[in-house]
Amino acid sequence: FARKHMIPEKLMYKLLTVVEELCINTAFLAGNKRNNVEINFEYSQENQKIEFEVEYDGETKDPLQERNDISIKLLRNAADNCVYSINNGKNHIEGSI
């Protein structure tokens, strides 16, 4: 995705951090089981921003409230304005990079 859309390298590494921390360490393991995860990204070349949203099933718990979790600290460092909600009974996190 990043190379195809010629996203700048710094932004690409932030995107990789967000995917890893949100999907692998948060969504896939929510509730100590593997879950179905849907990931969507939109890149605006004009303002050099990536909007993202991740939706996953599992325990409905806001992982962004885990202040001492290293994954969430890395996520907050890489992404702006992350927001958690519950959408149709699924966990939903969105933000921008």
C-alpha cells in the first residue's frame, strides 16, 4: 500500500507501527483469542495524511485506556487522535497518521 501510493518513508514507518500495534498486539489478541480484523486506510497525497480504521470482534474493551501498555504508547506516538468506539457490537479504532 505505502509503496504503491508513493507514501513518504517517515509516514510509511508510522503506518507500519500503527498496523503492528493495533492489529497484532491489540485486535488479534483481544480477549486472549484470535479475532476477525478489518483494516481500512485512505491516503491523501495533498495533505500527506493517512486516515485509518480498524474493526475487530472480541471482548469490548477500550485498549486506548491502557496507559502502561507499551503497544498503546507506541501507537499514540505514531498516530494522531486515535478514538475507540463500539460499532455494531465490534471494537472500532480510528485515527490519522
